[in-house]
Amino acid sequence: MKNNIWQNTGLIWLLVFGLFSCNNVTLVVRNLPENTPAEGNIFVAGNFNHWNPSDKTFILEKQANGFYTITLPRGLGFVDYKLTRGDWKTVEQDACGQDIDNRSLEYGAQDSVFVDVESWADVGPTHCPHVTVIIDQLPATTPPNAPIYMASNFNDWGDADKEYQLVQNKKGQYYIRIPRSGQELSFKFTRGSWDTEEVNQLGETIENRNFMFGKTDTLRVHIDNWKDLKPCTNPTITIIAKIPANTPRNEDIYMACDQNGWNLQDPRYKFVRQDATHCSLTLANPLENNFEYKITRGSWDKQEATLRGEQSENRKLACGWMDTLNIEVLKWYDMANASHE
């Protein structure tokens, strides 16, 4: 009997010790972004609830002073957590709309933990001290983990300035943060020299990018190609042309270009009609250099024209930068001018 009494007593003391050795901690959210939707709840998700972003057991309660609070379950050790408004699309982010690391607290270190939410993922930041420039799309030819730099009027157009080297976020996207300024930002991207600067789809040098600081906290851009890396190893290129609906069905469409001496009816450069408004031409072995061209119906009187019926400028094509090119013939010179006679 005595043994049972001592055993029961020991069990009681273990329960009491376990109960009082665990700690409570209250999470207090003091400030929310000014663009936080008025309706909806604030949730806490963490390693204590399997990171459920919409767990109704862990909704914070709004207090009279405007703070949001919740007392977490008793426990020991560390808690990792983040705040959401009900799903991961509404998770908290930093002042500039970037993902943050998990928050962490230690049971017993303090009774209350005070936090401020700087922005939400779905509504964006409101008080970012700088603008974040993110490259959403890179050329497929970009070497893995290649260094990418911003050359701009802010750094005297340095093409490999370490202070303007972009870093990668958790998604692998390159980004850079630029302090706000009253001056317009003009910039381009390079991989460390002007021989590796960004170019357009045709491999041509692009104009400087320009950005005027304002309310926008994030600028998203994409890079078409790099000057030194041609994306196409296949020498074949297909040109798909959309032509006016009034194009005579009995007339052939040609490309006249400097590669064929501007021959207006070169059978090697004759398009194949796809339907009433589309035709295509595949060049199997175009020259490596850029070339100029125009679309005609076999004579200069029947060349392509602008919307105003004027002769258009020569088109340009750089081989090796794409395998398919879509173009549109707006009008035919003879038909546009005949309608005005």
C-alpha cells in the first residue's frame, strides 16, 4: 500500500512540475500596414499548428488599444511562426514587399513578444525607403548563378560595380534595391562588361531603361537576350506574316532583302500562304550577320506600307536570336494609295 501511495504522490508531482515548467507567451501585434483590409482576421501559423495559415484556433484578438494579441499554448523551447490573413498569399512581408525569414521566440525568455507587420504579400508595401528592381525573366542562355549588374546614372554607368550587383531571392530571381531619389534612374543590365549587356529579341542594343521614383515600390523587368549569347543554335528561322485581308489570293508574297540583292521575285524567298491573312517563309541557312528586308507582292509598287499608306522603313533581322518571328504587314502601298485617288 505504501508503495502505491508513494507512486501516486510521485506521479502528481511530475504532473505539477510538468505543468509549471511550461511557459505561456503572448504575441502582441502593435502595428499593421495602413492598407490592411478592414475585414478579415489576423492568423498566426507556426511549428505549433503544422504551419496552417488559416487555423481558427490561432486567430488574434483585436484589443481596445488597436493591438492584436494571442496567447500561444504552453510549451518549452523555440517557436517559429509567421502572420497571415488566412492563406499564404496574404503572408506578411518586409517593408519593401520581400519575403521574410520565419519569426522566432523562446518560451520563458519573456512573457510578451511585440511585433510589427510591415506589409502583406497580396496588397504590397506602402512605405518602402527604396525601390526593388526584380528580373522576372532571364534568357535561357544565362549561365547558372551568373553575376548580373545594374549599370546606371547612379554609379557612373559602371558595368561591373559590386555595389550594384544583383542578388537572388528564395525563388531564384535576381533583384536589387535602389534608395529612393528625386532623380530619374536610367539603367541597363550586364553580366560584368558591355560585351555582355542586355539586348532585344533581335540582338540589337536597347535604349536605356528609365524609371521615375514615385509610389511604386517594386519594378519588374525581363531581359530578352545577352549581347554575347545567341539563343538559337539551329540556323533555321521561320517568319510568319499577317497580311491585310484584301490581299489578292492569286498574287505571291515575297521577301526582298539585301541577302538576295533586293530581288523582288526570288523563289527562294517566296512565302507560303497559310490562309487568307497569314503566310510563312522558312529560311534554312540565313547568313550570320543582320540583314534588312521588306515584304512585297513582287514589285516595289506592291511593297508593304504604313497605316498612312507611306513606304515603310526596311525591317531588320538578326539571325541566331530566335527561331520564329511574327510580323504584320499593315497595308500594301498600291492599294493604300489607290484608295486615295
